[in-house]
Amino acid sequence: MRKGVKAAVVGGAFAVLVGGAGYGTYNIVSAVNGGGESGGGPAPVRTGPPTAAEVRETTRKFFAAWEKGSGVTAASYTDNAADAEPLLTAYAQDAHITGVRITPGAATGATVPFTVKATVSYDGKSEPLAYKSELTIVRGQTTHRALVDWQPSLVHPELRPGDTLVTGESASPPVEAVDRNGKVLTKDAYPSLGPVLDELRDKYGAKAGGSPGVELAIRHEAEGAADTSLLTLAEGRAGRLRTTLSASAQAAAETAVRKYPESSVVAVRPSTGEVLAVANHREDGFNAAFLGKLAPGSTMKIISAATLIDNGITTANGPAPCPPDAMWEGQTFRNLTGLAPNQNATLSESFARSCNTAFIKYTDDLRTDSLTREAEDRFGLGRDDWQTGVPSFDGSVPATGGPDMAAALIGQGQVQMSPLNLASVTATAMTGTFRQPVVVPLALDGREPARAQGLPAGTVQQLRTMMNRTATSGTAAGVMAGLGGSIGAKTGSAEVDGQTRSNSWFTGYRNDIAAAAMAQDAGHGTDAAGPIVAAVLRTGG
């Protein structure tokens, strides 16, 4: 939106400090609006879940106030009036939504689904608005009254804490994003591309030659985050923006992540660094494929193996014994259940079988910053200089001592990556050259790409041999079965405190396409991330 449009902020630190005021506010406002209890003496304090009658009555009052555009009154029926009032007020005032009619459905316990029908009007232009949502009635902690459990998403399912609703001239002109072959990419056809397309529009709308329209949009709290358009009142003129994406690879990625909750995948072309696909299946809508910051588990052994080779410690055919456990500075590390120890194992065998202890045993032979230098200088990670065309995380492999130094070798401790980072690592391991990933051509806005030294030819040959062994007879063989051509892979699982299962990680390549995926709380690498990557590799880019 243009400057000058009033915006109401939902959530944030302010709400944390004063959120309790919502309960006190309810007492004052409800008395004015007939919400107080009557009788000759104090009303008995109610406890336990709200009754069916309370659910109906509170829902009715809340909807009635919302329909009238009274944000203060509607907020008084929630359990956090301080947080709810700005957004409910902005709904009518800043978003220019009128004629609101809310139809409740059949309640399931204390949860009530409902349908909203309204009109958005601005500068002589109007469009109907319709969507579904739901709310839940809870017992107020201090008032003991039946109150709406406040969540911004009940006002519109795409709203999150910190978001605002505004209607006006769009902040950026629309763009018609097309793939590498000129096929149009839309949110409807490729739903998880939504955040990426929003960012492309925000950054390149003007450069693509378009003119802004009028729209109802969500403005997000994060500085620099692109608006999310909900409804167009007047079409702007779209500019055409060519991306590096492949519609076929993107379609495969969309289908693959849909099978696994909280999953993300990225595919790149190693010979150019061009991103072919980026997909997420997440409740929060977060682009974890580019911005995720999670421990990558044993997929980190690609970098760790390269570190051992480049520092002359061992080679693919050199020793890397796999004992049942290994200790470093008081912390014991073990292998996955069922992995038989092998004191005569080579690095290639320990890599293919994903033996943790083989890597931990070499901690003494490395400097504190050896792994960090390899990640930054050879693989281009952790220097905060990637220019992909949209916001992205560059990975982090900090120099650490103590148990975290050993843990870093197996992708735990303080190491953090996204699927984008890992796909790039695989591409570098394949070719020996670090090519910073891009979603739009560098020439579009003269961006300078990040650069790194890359890998010696001998190291590349050894990494490819080890990754091929992993894909054909190691831990990734089942997932990669049936894929022809030049293939390689690495599995990973990362343990996370508070989760019953590990995060699933997997990366692989086939000919000139490399892909990496992550699925949170999904188990081993082959349980979720592996099938996602294999599905994308089958497209061939």
C-alpha cells in the first residue's frame, strides 16, 4: 500500500505486556453493552469448559459487533481485547470492508465454523469478499466468562500475529512471473510459490514494467516482507518477469511436499546455479525452503568428508573406522540403531552407511575452524552475501569448541542450513564450482553473486564416488532405486529437543539437477525427505 494508509498492528511485544488488559476491558465494556450479569447479588463464578448455551451466546454477540464494524465491542468478547481491537477496527476502517454478514455453522464442542460474506469498497471500486473461518470459545482466566479465543486467523485464515489488513493502491505493480520456458507461474497452479511470487512482485514489479492496481492485502509485520494480496478491486498492468524456475520440476515439488507435513524442497541446476523448484508444505506459510535455519544432520557429512580430504587427514579409500560409540570432551556419540560397527571401514563405507562415530573420531585432527573454513571458502556458506533475488539464509557453520565441535561434523550442534543451502552444497560437490543459486537472472538488476574458491578436482571425484555409493548400495539406495544416469545422494536425520522424532533430511543429484529436502518431526532421511527429493529428480529439471 502507499504511505499514509493507516495500519493496525496485531501481536508483538506490546500485546505481551498489556495483553492481560483484555480481561479487565471486558468487564467495563460488557457492562455498557448489556454483557454483565444481573441479579440481587454476586453471580456465581463459573468454571470448566463453556456450555453449549454460552458458546452460542458469546458467538452471537461477537459476530453482531463484528458485523456492525464495532471493533471495540467485538474485541470485548475475546480473551485478549488489547490484541483483537486494532485488527477488528482496521477490518472496517483501513480495509474498507462493509456489509459484513457472518453465518455460523454447527458447533463442534466449543469450536464454531462460520462463513463471511462482505464487500470491499475503495475509491469508487467494489468487489465481493467471501471466505470461511472458525473460532473457539474458552473460559476467561480472570473473568470466568465465555470468551472468544483470540487468534488473528479467525478474522481471515491467512492472517498471522503482527499482520494488518489494508485496502488501497498496491505497493508494487503486478507481475506475470514465467518459468525458464515462458510458462506462467501462478499461486493457484503452484500454491507454495505464493511467498516467492510475492517477494518477486515486491522487488521487481517496477522493473518488470507494470503499473499498480487497487487491492485488499495483508501487510506483514516483518520489515521488508512483501504484502499478500487477498482481493483485487482494480487490475494493474502486469509486467512480465522471467524466472529460472521449471514448471515441470515445480509441479513435481508441489505434489511431493503435499504428502508430508512441515516439509520443504529446493532443486537447482549445478551447471548454472539456477533454482528450478522451491516448494513448502507448512501450516505457517513460511518459506523454510529458503529461510529455514535447522541442523541438517548427517547430510553435513558431505562438507565434513571434504574437510577431511582437503586437510590431508584421510581419503575416500582411506581409513575411517566405525566403532559403536565415540566420546569427545565428556559427550558420548552413537550411531543409529542397527548399524553394525566396523573397525576396518574406509571413509567411503562409513559415509555410505552414515556412521557418526567415524567422523567424531577425527575431531582431534581438525582445528577449531577447519569445518567453518571449508564451508565458507569451498562451499560459499555462512558469509551472508548470497543474492538469490528473494530473501534467503546463507547457512551457518560457526567455529566452536567442546562437544559442539564434534557435533558439527555430523550436522548437529550449532550448524544451521536450509534446503536451499544443502542443494547448493550438493551442486558444489558435483561440479567442484560454487555457483550462488538464483531465482531471477543476475542481469535483471545487476546483482553481484557470492563467490567461493570451490573444490579441488580430486576432492570432487571422491565425493561423487561416495555419494554414488550411498545412492546405489548405501542408506539412500531404496529411495534412489530406478533413477538412471549419474546419481548420488546423502541421507540425514537431526535430533531436536522436544520432538518425538528427528527431522528428516535428504539430498541427491541426477545428471544436471540437485535437490534437497527437509521434513520436520518426520523421522529418518528416507522416511520423508528422501521420497520428496527422488520425485523431483525424476523430472530431470
